[in-house]
Amino acid sequence: MKAKNCLIFGGSGQIGKHLIRKLTKNNYKVTVVTRNIHQKSYAIKTQGNAGFIDIVEAKMHESDKIIKLFKNVDVCINLIGILYEKDKSNSFNNIHSTIPSLLAKLSKQNNLKHFIHISALAINSAEDSLYAKSKLDGEVNIIKNFPLATILRPSIVYSVDDNFTTNFMTLLNRLPIFPLYYEGKTKFTPIHCSDLTDVIYKIISENIYSKIIECVGPEVMTFKEILEKLLKLIDKKRILIPLPLSMANLSAKLFEKLPNPLLTTDQLRLLKYDNIISGKYKTNSDIGVPSLKTFDVEVKKYAFMWRDGGQFSTEKYIGEEKIKNDKI
Ligand SMILES: NC(=O)c1ccc[n+]([C@@H]2O[C@H](COP(=O)([O-])OP(=O)(O)OC[C@H]3O[C@@H](n4cnc5c(N)ncnc54)[C@H](OP(=O)(O)O)[C@@H]3O)[C@@H](O)[C@H]2O)c1
């Protein structure tokens, strides 16, 4: 069987790196597009064996360069995404709607077998979030331009390369008290990054065409439960205090002025909505790729870096038994 050529946009990020490893290990050739080859090529090149990865530097407005990339490609995967708006060209609308729409159109014009796009879970309900609205608009545009596209809607994706567990463990390490937004009651279904890339691999290798697939991990956890688990894993005690919405809004307004904001007002609005399956769409389990990796076991593998003593911590490896007994 001829291996497929995969064109990946946004491949230098967390999901991209895991996906490159999965695809190249299985003899797929990948071309990864990045805006900054000098900064990102090391992280991309080291994910697979020589000969399986091509890296191209291109910005999305360089249409001649982008169009040429679609020749001799079987599958296009779009992983480009942002958590907060930076400027006009990095607006939610541009990144989550205009760019995916263009990539879907080019995939159709070049008769690609597949266009796979990563959207986000629970965007239907989060009506007042600009992030969610832009992800929804993107989905509509993609289906219009490439009706057989497959759109994945993952809950929070975690791994040692994430900006979620790692950032929270850093903050929990440093701050004596930690705010709980919406009393910490919002529910999440975190999925391990390699479980998500297994889903993408299955779609590509078995030619699955299914408009929307919700991708979730095996556990439903509240925001407070996630923080409690992380505290246990880094062996710290911290006070978690519910923050009134007015104060949460004020802090988000201040934070969003920072170059890499910890929280924006739009993220605060998004945090109000449970991040769980809707029941209206197929899930990763329905297509035969249930996520089996559990949060405690996976985060434990790298949480020691935030424990006292770091890699020299005698508690580097907390025994499976201790985790079970303590019910982290
Ligand atoms: N991580 C999660 O928890 C999660 C949950 C739900 C949905 N998602 C979605 O999954 C996708 C991938 O997530 P991720 O966590 O892997 O993201 P990530 O680590 O932040 O990587 C995002 C990628 O987007 C590219 N990018 C950002 N701005 C761009 C721009 N203006 N033009 C071109 N490329 C740009 C970057 O590529 P270069 O810098 O190399 O150009 C980067 O590799 C995103 O669409 C995200 O919204 C993620």
C-alpha cells in the first residue's frame, strides 16, 4: 500500500509534535508548515526519522507558497489555533475561521482524500465566547468548502508538552492561594495528547469520514478536582478559594494586558460552560478509539519536576498503590 503524504499546518505545537511521531512511525510522510523554521525546526525534525519529515516556512498570506504545498498531498491536517487574540492578523476570526476555510478550499481544489480539522468541545453552548464562536464559524466554512471533512472537537488536551497541566503546576507551586472560578464546578473531560493523535491516525489510516467527532478522556472532573489532583501530584498544600465573578473579571482584564496572559475575559466566559460530550455527535469511542489513559497516571510521569527536589526528589515516582490508596 502506498503511504499517504500528509500536509500539517500548526504542526509545531503540542498536538502537532505527537501527531508527527505517530504518523512517521507508521511510515507516513509529513510536510509541516511553520511560520518560523529557525525557531521551530528542531522541535519538529526530532519527532521522526530522517526522510519522513519536510519542513516548510510559510505565512498564511503567502498564497503562492501555500498553494504549491498542496501538490501530491493526500491528507491535510489543520492544527492552527490560538487561545487569545494578539493583533488583527492573529484574531480568532482569522485563525479559526478564515484560515481553515482557505485550507479546506485548497484541499478540495487539489482533490485531497481528507481534510482534518481540530475544533474544540462544547463550542455550541458557549454562546458568549468569541473563541467558541470563531471555532463554530470555522466548522461551517470548512464543511461548505470540503463536505467530507472530519472535524474533531477535543476537550482539554494534556501531556508533558501542554500549556495546561504544566502551567497550573507552576502556578500552584508558587502561589499560596489559588482562585476557583465559578466555584470550581465546571466539568472537564481531559484527553491525553497521544490518545487524541490515535484518533487522528485512525481517521487517516482507515479513511473514516464523519463530520464531527467529540474527543474525550475516560474521566469527568471539575476544575476544583483537577487542581486538587495536581496539588497531590506535586505534593503541595494550597488554599483554593472561590473568586466572586466581579473580581474574576477584574483580574482577567488585568491579566489580558500581559504578553502571555494567564487568563482573558473571553477565557473566563468559556470557563462557565461544562466541557463534556453533548450527546449529539459521535465520540472517539464510537469510532473505536476510546481514550484509556487516566489523568493521575499520565501526569504523574512528569509531575515530579514540580515537586521539591525536582528530578532528585525521592518521591519522583509515587507508587501506583499510593495513588490508588490516596484516591488522588
Ligand atoms: N491543547 C488543547 O487543550 C486543545 C483543546 C481543544 C482544541 N485544541 C485545538 O487544537 C489545535 C492544536 O492545538 P495545540 O495545543 O497543539 O496548539 P499549540 O501548541 O498552541 O500550537 C498551535 C500551532 O498554531 C500555529 N499558529 C499559531 N498562530 C498562527 C498563525 N497566525 N499562522 C499560522 N500558524 C499559527 C503555530 O505554528 P507555528 O508557530 O509553527 O507557525 C503552532 O504550531 C488548535 O486549533 C487548538 O485550538 C487544543
